[in-house]
Amino acid sequence: MTRPEGAALRLSRTRRMLLILALGFVALSAVRVITGETVLTSSGTARAMLILALPIGMCALGGLVAERAGVINIGLEGMMILGTWGAGFGGWHYGPWGALLGALIGGAFGGLIHALATVTFGVDHIVSGVAINLVAAGLVRFLSEAVYADGAQGGGPTQSPPIGSAASFSIPVLSSGPNLLGRLEDTDLPVLSDLGGVLYGLTSGLTAFALIALAMLPLTWFVLWRTALGLRWRSAGENPVAAESLGVNVYRMKYLAVITSGALAGLGGLMLVLFTGSYREGQTGGRGYIGLAAMIFGNWRPGGLAAGSGLFGYSDAVRLRASSSAAVLALLLFVGILLAAVGVWDLYRRRFVLSAVLLVLAGAAIVGSLALDALPSEVTTMTPYLVTLAVLASATQRLRPPAADGMRYRRGEEH
């Protein structure tokens, strides 16, 4: 039986992505061997990467759902802030599971406000999102002063009382007991020990909440591309007039998508609160904006945004765990190699301008990593942002947002 052309294309795309991932990992292993910086592939770095990437990934998923339905969500940062406060309040009263509920309610509330402004009243999506970011920061400060003003149980105007810690576990056999992955990491064999270290870090010290967040990635993909609800969301973001003519309630779909978007951003806020053990003012640190960038880098698809979130989380993890700037220079060398590979590919595809930009960036990164002995602390702190910007530059010519993303829709109007 002949395989359908679409299935064959999907299979070839999957194989191509797996090949690229494998080649990239081999390059990372080679950089680790050349530089001797074991922090690049250690289990501790992989574990830290997961912790740092999940909040960004959840915000990126929230942006994906909203924008697939045609609503630009610049307010992810504000919804994440509301989620952190809700997690702190719910966790203070009911523990980690109460924090989960509080985070979802807080983020969804922000999404509801954004939907009310953009869908019902037709406010510009950017203006509404920026307003939510500004209002959320002031609102949570007001709530904290009202609820935690007496300083009871360690709370205060800028933080909640401790919420308790979530139970952690490791995957049996692989990361506990015989601990096969841990033993593989200790062999110090190129590629194999690196693979063992990364997998050991990703499968040990897990919590139920981390698994819930990870499950959101395939679940969001399935809902968007394999269910009737997802089809209605995407039709509202591509051609709302045509969707309405086929019986889709576009207003309802947009509302549901933006509220879900806020809840996912709130889930990202929960990850931060669980990591620190309490809500703290300013702990989002602009991760909502980084999540938005990761979504764009991922071309409005779950797999791509997961890669973008992981890239930022990995860069930040290397920076935090490195004992000196030598590890950051090794990371810079790896990024230079990646950019050079993409630049050569673009040259082969006759994208001359983009190829020239990438090759110049790659040359600067490689020369800098080999010529410098150390980096100023200010540059080291900026490393995750610089790496993310450099990689975003390689994706700018391949983006395809939903056709009606950000458009003001009114039933009966032609667009």
C-alpha cells in the first residue's frame, strides 16, 4: 500500500529534525571535549535547564494558543505575574496543589481582561497587552500589602509566606537504583557520557508539576492540530470571516483561546514560585517577553517554541553553573558553529543576505571565544539574551504568523 504524500513529507521532516538534533549534540560534545568544560553537558546543567526553560515554555505556549486564534498577546508577562501571585496565595493556604489552582486562576483572569479589551471592545492588541503588564505589577503589590501586610509567617509587601515544597522523584532504573544514566555520565566517553549526563539531569529530581508542564507541549499540539476545537481556533486566526460563515462563533473561540493563554502563562508563574518556595515581587524577570520571542522563533508551533525555550534555559543554566567565564566562552564557540552551519545552508539555498549576516555573527562568536581569556561579568550576565537574539536572527526569514493575527474583528465586516 502506497503511503500518502503528506505522511511521507511529515516523516521526512521528522527524520530531518532528528538528524539536525543529533548533529548539533555531536557538535556540543566536541566543544566539551576540546574546551574541557564539562558543565556544558553535565546532569546539573540539564536539570537547571529544565527548571529555567519551563516558565518560558509555558508563556510561549500561551502566546501560541492566543495568536493561533488571531489575538496578539503581549500581556503574557502580566498574566505570568498574576499567576505567580495566585500561586503564592493558593500555596500559602493549601500547599503546592493549591498553588497550581491559584496560578491558573490568576493567569486566566489576566487572559479574560485581555479578551474583553481586544475581542469585545476592539482595543488594539499591543496597547491592551502593554496595559496588562503595567497594571498587573501594580495590582499584585496592592494585593500583597493588603494580604501580607502584617508580615505573618514570613510574608510581606513584596513576598508571600512559604508555600511548602513539592515531592520530587527520579525515573527508576535509569536515574535511581541502578542509575544507568548516572553511570554512563561518569564514563567520560565523548557523546555517550554527554548523552548520559543530559538524560540523567532531565529524568532525576522531577516533580508532578514539571511533568504537567511538559505534558502541555504535546497536549497543545494535539488540541490545535488534531481536534475540532483546535481547527476552530486556527480558523479564527487565519480567516475569521470564512469561519463565521461556516458556523464558528469566532468571538467565543477568541475568548476561550485568550483565557487558556493566560492560564498557561500562569502555569509558567507557578514554576517560578515552586522553585523559590514563595511568591516574590519581580520574580518573573521579563520571562513573559522571552516566551513571546521563543514562540516567534518556533514559527508559531509547539516543537519550535520548545526548542527556543530550551535554548534560553540552557544558556542561562550554563551561565549560572559555570565557575568562570571559560564555560560561557565555550558556549559562545558552540553557538558560532551552529550559526556557521545555518549560514552555509542558507548560502546553498541562495539566501545571500541572511547567509552573510549569519556567517559574520558566526565568525565573531568563534573568533571571540578563541581569542578571549575571560568575559566581563556584565557580558556574562547577558549571555542568554545574546544567544537567543543570535539564533532569532537565523529564523527571521522563515516566519509565517497566522494570517489574521492582531486584526480587529467585527461580525459582518469584510477584511
